Amino acid sequence: MSVVQWSDDFKTGVCGVDCQHKALIRMLSGLYSIAEKSQDREVVSEAASLLADFVVEHFQCEEKTMRDISYPAYESHKKQHDEFAGRVANVVQRFDETGDNGTLNESIQNYMVPWLTEHFTKTDKEMAGFIACVPSGKVA
């Protein structure tokens, strides 16, 4: 079962952002599926850590773009990123301590998926709208 699939509703129109968003969706779905089917704690932990690392990497890329174009909502956008990345790190740490696949999947289904889809469709689309107004050559 896939907990979330890519939807064109998530598109921002910024190629690099959309490619990373697709990767996040695939990783999140993959982690959910692995945790649902595997009793190998090490495998689940590795997949969860990879997701957490990619979340940070993706946010750093977005934040660099926002700084480069002097995005006016940078601080509030970054705050959202910091809060989500912190929560994901806590979920991974809790899994590493407990090995509870069910709790991990609850966090994915009830927090991570709704947060990301909301963030993609609102906050990131607002950023993309600003990027679209930046003269070409100013966006990395």
C-alpha cells in the first residue's frame, strides 16, 4: 500500500524543487512500505535516516534559492522547514529507540504526509510564484 503518491497538484513549476519533491514522496512511500512489511529493524532505521537526511538536504537547497532571490517570506518558510526537520529527526530517533514500526507509520501517515502535501501546495507554490517574477538568470 502506498501512503502517498505524486500528484500534479504538488507541482510548483520550479524544476529542481519539483524533482526533489517527487523524490521525497517516493522515499516517504518507500519507508512506509518497508516499515509495514519488514521486521528488520536495521533496514527500517536506515530508510528512515535516509529520509531524514534528504529532508534536510532538500530544505537547504530551497533555502539557498530563497536567499539568492531575496525571498521576502524566507524567515517564515525556513521556520516551517526547521520545525518539520526537527520532528522528522525525533520520529527517527524514537524509532531507533523503540523499533516500533506501527508508531513510525502513524507518524508518516498522520503527520509527515499531511505536512508535506500542505507545504508543497501552499508555501512552496507561493515561493514558486515569487521565483517566476525574478528576472531570468537570478535563480540557481
